[in-house]
Amino acid sequence: AQTVTQSQPEMSVQEAETVTLSCTYDTSESDYYLFWYKQPPSRQMILVIRQEAYKQQNATENRFSVNFQKAAKSFSLKISDSQLGDAAMYFCAYRRGETSGSRLTFGEGTQLTVNP
Amino acid sequence: EPEVTQTPSHQVTQMGQEVILRCVPISNHLYFYWYRQILGQKVEFLVSFYNNEISEKSEIFDDQFSVERPDGSNFTLKIRSTKLEDSAMYFCASSEVVFTDTQYFGPGTRLTVL
């Protein structure tokens, strides 16, 4: 079974600074997808970024980028120029890629605080 | 931008009662999902649904749970006889039927069982 681990329960960053959230996963599959979701206090799950395992290039979305290390099974999220609105719980998630509609497996989450 | 909607936003029920949580997936999506998040814990998969049948379910999704697509737009989760431990946030999600499908989540229904 696939597992996703986020070893940082809490992180904090100063506004305008950069922060990196860690995620590791365990799988025997070669084809899969990785995601970061953001959960603000409203508790809605918002997609931040997605990475396909077959792509060597790291995904980027504006101030959000990932460092995908397939051999190390590591998938970290970097938030640049942090803003107060980035404060939220961040979940890393895994989905196997061989079929559509596969379940997402989530990590435990990292609570990010942004200090003004 | 299309989005997944869920009703109600908060449901309070007595232990042993039946509840139905409702979701309207994104209109061109054909895969639907329910996830659960107990307060302070990780998000857990319950069930996925495609072509009017369950395609995958977790060990959490036992006989007290059922899902249905009663019409062309709604997707429901029924809990037959609620227990205290069913108190959680329930998220509906939907995705397109492609290998690269990304699951988009609704805002959730907070279920409180007293």
C-alpha cells in the first residue's frame, strides 16, 4: 500500500520570505501523480500544484514550485514571497497513475503560519 | 470557473439517525469521490463512483454507508445509522475520466453526531 509522510506538523515563515514543506512517499508503482492541496481555516481543499511522475521537470505555479526527487521518493513544496493568505494546512497527496479514478492518499498535513 | 458544491454545510444529527449528504460534481466530470476528515486528522478516502457503480471503496466504507447518483447532477452519501465516531468533515470530489485526472473538492459538509 502507498503511504505519504509529512514530517513537519507545523512550519512558520515571515511574510515575503521563502518556505519549503517536506513530503515523502512510498510506492512500488512507476506511474503516479503527486499533489499539494491547501486547506485554509474554511476547511475547503484547494489544489495548489500537481506533478506527474514521468516528468523530470519540476512543476511550478506562480509562487509555488516543487522539488520532485523520484529516486528519493521526495516531493517538497516551495512557497516563495510568502503572503498572509498562504497560511493554511498543506496536504501532500499521492495517486497511482495506471487507471483513472484512483483514490488519493494523503499525508498528515503541515500547518503553515505566516508572520507579518 | 466550475466548482463542486455540497449541501448542507453543517449537519447535526442524533446517534442512530440516518443522514444524507449531497454533492453536485463539476458537470463534465464522470468520476465522483467521498473523503472524510476527522478533526485534527488526515483526509481519508471512502469511496469512488463511476458509471453508476462503486469503482473502489476503503475499509471505512462499511455497510452503514451507501452512495447514489439519483439524477444527472447529484451525488449522495448516505449514512444509515450514525455513530459518534462518524462526526467529521465529509468532502465530495470529482474528476474527468482521463489518466491525468485531477480531483477537485467541494467545500465539505461538517457532520456532528450527538
